Amino acid sequence: MIKSMTGFGRFESVTDTCKISVEIKAVNHRYLDLGIKMPKKFNFFESAIRGLLKDYIQRGKVDVFVTYEDYTEEKVSLKYNSSLAAEYMDNFKKMAEQFGIDNDVKVSMLARCPEVLSMEQVPEDEDQMWALLSEALKHAAENFVETRVREGENLKNDLISKLDNMLSLVDFIETRSPKVLEEYRKKLEDKVKDMLQNTTIDESRILTEVTIFADKICVDEETVRLRSHIEGMKKELLKGGSVGRKLDFIAQEMNRESNTILSKSNDMEISDQAIILKTEIEKVREQIQNIE
């Protein structure tokens, strides 16, 4: 199947304690360019997130947005620094002895000393957090790929239609080319007759001129190669997969052959068809930019 490089996918992973939302959107790009925006608590998972998404996406400028909502009260704990409290008490005792005053320190006073008691956030369960995050990522990526496949199918059908039309243009050029040669020979003979009137025409000279002309306007090789490229592109489209780069290369070759045909042509009908052919190839090249 063919995939477009533009797509969108979203999923929410919800539990009694939290909600993780993942949103993925992308536009065309030569390579895979992943941009991830998420809460700081998920920074540890960035490498794993990139690895997971690469299983679903090969090309495109992809933006991933991760949001987190915590439904529980803030998870904090009270930490008692006993060694620091002991240092405070030792120093209070030394002060009492040094100045001859009562050591009247109470627990409430000691508790107010800096860093004796402190609030710490309880660390998250990383395994549980990754299980929820990876579930949301996988489902969002699947929805994202589904939109890419759907759009890719439309692209494929439109491209095949354009390629079939291009084949009909090549057919016309191949059919018309021998007639151009015949018309040139007749025109040349008529001109020579008018000039020489009753003098016998030198057939060998006519044949030489026609041969030189035929060599200048011959596009047989170009049409054969062009037909091969068109058929090759259709084959790749029907085969599917990540063929965007290959199709872009084939389109460049098709454009080169059509340019040569147009430059060799001295017949208005062939020139008109060659111009239409070039226009169709440009349309195909533009659409190929959106294929993964």
C-alpha cells in the first residue's frame, strides 16, 4: 500500500489516577524529522518514544504532542534529616557551654531549622508510566498511519490515471513521428520538382536529405525509455511500500526524456503533445512529494 506523508492521529490513555494524550501530525519532508513536545517527567522516555514511532513512520516532518493530567493529590513525602538535626543539637550544646546559658531547644524549634524537615515529591513508577504512555503512542500512531494509507490510496489512483494519460500521449508521438518523415520527404520532392521542373530528380540525394532529417527528429529511443519509466512507476505504485524517493527519481528521468522529445520536434502536433506530457509529468512530480 502507498502512504501519504501528511496525516493525523490522536489517542488518550485514561486511568483512575491520570490521563495521557498523544497527538501526531505530519507534512512532507525528504527524511524523517521527529519533533516531540512533552512534560519534563517524560524526558527519560524520549529515546524509547523515537524508537517506537520509527516502526510506524519512515519519512515526513512529524510533530508529536504529549500531555499529562494527574487526577490524584500531589504526591509528596516529608523527609527527616537526622544527621543534620544532630549537628544542630551539638552546636546548640556548645553555644550553651560557651556562653553559660540554658540549652532550651525544643523539638518545635529544631524542626524549623533549615533542611531538618523537607518535602519531597514521590517518584513515579516508571514501568507503569511507560506502559500507559506506550499504549497511547501505539494507538495514536495506528490512527495516524490509517489516515496516511487512506490519503495514499487516493494519491495512487490519481497518479495511475495520470500515467495512463501519459502513455496515450506517448502513443500519439510514436504514431505521428513516421508521418512527419513522410510529409517531409513529399514536401522536399515537391520543392525540388518546382525548382528543376523537367530535370530528373536525384533520388539518392533526396534519400540522403531525408535520412539526415530523420536522424535529427528521431525520438524512438526517448519514447521507448519514457514508456519504460511510466510502466515502471505504475509497477512501483501497485507494489506499494515506502517508494516515494524511488518515484521521485523516476519522475526526473521522465522529465529528461520529455525535454529531449520537445527539443527534437519540429512538428506542431508532436510539440503540443510533448508540452502536455511535460505538464503531466510536473503534476506527477508534485504529488510524489507527498508519498512516503
